[in-house]
Amino acid sequence: MRNLWRIPARRTVIGDEIMQVQQSLAMRWPRLFFLLAVFTYLISPVRAQNGPSPGPTPTAVAADYKIGPGDTVSVTVMDAPEFGGKFRVSERGLIEMTGINEPIRADDKTPSELAHAIKAALIDAKQLRDPKVTVFVEEYRGRTIEVLGSVAKPSVYPIQKRTTLLEALSLAGGALPGAGDTITVVRGEASAEATSSQVGTVRFVQLSKLVNGSAENLEVRNGDVVSVSAAQVVYVLGAVTKPGGFTMANPTSGVTVLQAVSLAEGFKSVAATDRGLIIRNSSSAVGRQEIPVDVKEMQLGKTADMQLAPDDILYIPESGKKKALKVLGDAAVAVVSGVAIYGVGYRIGTGQL
């Protein structure tokens, strides 16, 4: 009977020990969770530093945006709401605020940079001692320019920062090898307001001078149209080594008959150099002229070298084939559409030809 009474006693002791262990663990679990949370917090910067970069957040991207003409910005001045509000950036890149006499330049500034400028202006105007200013871009106005003509990729291009004429050409892939030397810039509303000129004002820039830095690298703005002219070409066809069209490197000085023959790398052995023909104004059959030229006499210095006009065709027939001037002219005009054009292309940004 004594042994029977001892067994429950032992069970009671064991049960008390189990309860003590459970109570001990229950007290320690919160402490363990706390230590685990602290450890996770401490190692998280290391993991972020060593791990892959998550990339810029939308807020960071917006903070880097350069404000431009036409944008609407929201300005908040803490404890002084009368100075805040929504402001549209003028085409000159300025905003006008209450209490500040001079307009503030917003163009080409980030929202943070504009906030600093507004803060400085409020202090200078003795309106506030140490204002807290925040700027948010409320509306982004799409700003585009159009690049046309003899460029690799003529199209409409968006611009989000101040853009020069060379940068505009670079956006379009640069000028083509057959491009001319004239760039036409037609000013839109933004440029007209910024330069106090009329909408549609035209500026001409010489491409070769722009590339080598001797011409002004204009700033292009929203709505401007940039057009690169096609090169002025002369054609040398018939019994020459390299028939084709040749761009006039310098349209002002032009190209002479003998220079054109040199560009075509001389005559073939069957060339009738004494019966050359210049076809002028070939785009119009009615106004077309056939001008006989004796290239052989020019080479010997017995006849003055002649100046060729843009789109002239110098045709050298083969010897032994007596044909009328009109027949020769018709043959030359028919060939022009399929000839190769040789010329000089400008490499935008390198200053090389």
C-alpha cells in the first residue's frame, strides 16, 4: 500500500517540473523573438549593400527631372501658404511668385534645386527668415522638336532638357552622306517667346561651320523644326571611269568641267572628249539646254574651263558614235535616276568630314 501512495507523489513532482520548464520557456520566447528582430535589422543594410541594386524608385526619378517651359509646378511654403500655389513655367523658363519682385528661373532645374532658389528669393525679399519650401511637378508638358531632310532618322523627337542644334542632329542619327551644307531652323512658339521673335522665324546655319565649332550651336526648343538640306549635285556620265553624281563640297565656289572629270577619275579609252555635252535644267524637258563642250581643248588650255551649275549633267559620249545632241541629252537624262551619288558626310560630334 505504501508503494501505491508513492507513485502519485512521484507523478506530482514530475508534473511540477514540466510546468516549471514550460513557464521558463514562455518567459524566454519573447526575449528570443526580440533578439531575432534586432539581428535581422542589423544585417539588412549589409544584405542591401551586397545584394543586387533594386534600381531607382519613381520618387528618385521624378527628383532628377529637369523642369522646362510649359510645366506646371506646385510650391508649398510651410507655415506661409500665401506664398505657395501652382505656377506655370513660361517659355522663357521663369515663374512669378507673390512677394518676390523678380521672376525666378525654373528652367533646367530639378524640383529640389528650384525649392532652394525659391527659399533664397523669399529670404532676399525679406519675406521669411528660414522658409521650408517643397516643389512638386504637377504637370509635364510634352516638348518635342522635328528633325527633317537629309538625316539618317527624320522624325519627331521628345526633349526633356536644354538641347542644342548639334544634339538635335545627333538624335536623328546625323546628316546623310548626300546632305547639303545648309541647316534651316524654323522657330516655334517656345523659341519665339524666349528670343522675343516671331513664330516661324527662320535661322540658317552652315553645317560644316557648325561641326568645326565656328558657327553658333543654337538652342532648339519645343515646336522648332530643324531641316538639313540635300546636297547640290553634279553628274558625270558616259565614257568615264567612275560615272555617277558628285556632291559639291562647297556650293559657293561650285565645280568646273575639269574638276568634275577628275571626280569621275578620268576618261575611258573610247571617250570622245571633243564632243562632250552639258545638260542643264534637266528636270524640265521644255527648259532643258544642251551645251556642247570640247573637254580636250579645255585640258590643253585652249578653251576656258566652264563652271557647272547644281544638277548639271556632263555627258561624255563614246567615239565613233555620231548622234544628235538631243539624242545624247535624252540618253543622259534617262541614266541619271539610277546612278550612284558620291559625296562627303558630316560626322556629327566629331568635327570630322
